[in-house]
Amino acid sequence: MFKLFLLAFLFFTIPAYAENIELFADDGLEWDQKNQKISMHKNATAKTPSYTLVADNIEALYKGKNKKIYKIFANTDVNISSQTEKIKTDKMTYDIDAERIDLYSIDNPTTLESSDSKITARDEIIYYKNKNYATAKKAEILHSGRILFADNIKIVFEKKKDKNQLKLITATDNIKLIDGEEELYGDKAEYNPKNGFATIEGNVYFKKGSQANLSGGSIVYDMNTGIAKILPNDKEGKVKGVFSTETSSKK
């Protein structure tokens, strides 16, 4: 078995960045000129100055006289690495012109790691690189030791010193936010990583170990100070709190 290597800068470029792309494969490369498609198998690699994509199977579509690659498909042990993120998934579609990456979990969770966070999804992650945000389904996000679980999550990034960092997280459905011993539940959440504030609405429940259980319509929680403000469902509603008065004794 030999490694087939194609210097793609001779005829393939990515229009969004005008980057050259190199294609490698251990088990052969198929060039379908009629359908304007390139297929690679076994340890297939697509490499540009900005990112490296490795997978068992990679398929690239191109167009025009300059044969510009505009879409890449990959499946099985897909790994993408760049200066700003690391991605691992089972299946990927990359629309280069739109700078949109669709990542699908089939047998294994999909992960997207930036400089200060990690998103793990059991369903899918859609990453809009040019708009600096991602959406995830049936996912969790880890940031500063805190974990947010939800069925639907939207993450907005901002670039600082050429690195992607979290700017804002919004989530809906089956919310669970864990910060040490503290657990917050609800229907809708917004988390600001800059100031450490989390706002959760709808069937809110706040738990701190065996010390306290609070419930209400919404909660504003300062994760830096540990101060939580519980609000009722409506003007006539009430909040409920149960606090433990147990003390430990030493013999």
C-alpha cells in the first residue's frame, strides 16, 4: 500500500481565502472529471495553511475553469484542527463558500473545542465560521469548570489574539447548569461568560447539595459571588425555598 499525494495548488483553490489545498490518501484517489468530484479513502487528508482535515473518507466537489473546491464531505473518524479550534465527529459537510460546517454524531459524540471551552453533542453541531457562532443539539458545554446541558444551545464566539473565546451562550429545553455543588434547572437559559451571570427562566429549580432547594419562575445567578435571586412565575406567584438546618456533631 502506498501513499498517494496530489499537489492540489496546481489546480485546486479555496475561494473564500484563496488558499492552496493539498490532498493525501493511503488507499487511492479518484478524480471524476465529469461530475467534478475527488474522492479519497483510508487516512484521507485535506490540508491548507488554515486547517487540516483527516478522515477515513473524504469527497471534494469543485467548479469552474479554475476548479475551485466549494464543498467537502467526510465520514468516519473525522478530525479537524486549526489555530482556533479542534473538531472530532463521525460525519461532516463543509460548505466552503458559506463557511458553514455541519457535524453529525452517529456512533460517537461530536466535540468542538476552542481556546476556553468544549462543546459535546450527541446529535449535531452546526458551526458558522464567518459569523462566529455555533448551534448544538442534545449537547453540553464546558467552560471554566461549569457545565451547561440542554437540548438546544447557541454559542457566540469572539476572537481575541487569534483565538476563539466564548461571548454568549443561550439555550432552551431541559436546561441543567452545574457549578460545583450548585445545580440549576429550567426551560430557557442565558449565560454571559464575561461577567459570570446566568439567567434561567421557566420551571426554575435551584439546588445546592443538601443545603438548599429553591423553585420559582426565573433566577438570576451570579456565579462569581454565589448570589442567586429567585423570582415568581407572575406578580401573584410565589417562590419556594427549603433550607437545611442540620448540623454535624463530632464525638
